[in-house]
Amino acid sequence: MITPNTNEASEASRIPVTGQSSVEKMGKSLLRRLKCNALVITQGEKGMTIFEPHQKPYRVPTESEGGL
């Protein structure tokens, strides 16, 4: 599994960051090209998106820590 952030994934895939749809294009492209079992693109305050072969991308939003 690899875990690039959005900027690293953009640079590696040569797909500009324009929103969630571009993140999904980056992830699918990198997963296919690198032939890895899983890829997680971290997106800072926007959470992360998980990619696995033959699965739809799964977006995980961040949760507020509340009181910290």
C-alpha cells in the first residue's frame, strides 16, 4: 500500500487537482500503473480516499476532535 498526499498523487499521475473527481482519477491511474493492492490518497482536512483493485473508491471524511 502507498499513501501519497494529494499534491504527490497529482505530480505522479500528471493530473491537476481540481476537486474530488480529479482525486479519483489520480488514484485509479496510480493504482493501475503501480499494480499495488491498495492506495490511500490523504487529503488533509478533507480526509482521505481509499482505492483497491476492482472496488469503487471509498472516501473517508475527517471527524472533529471537539474540545481539543
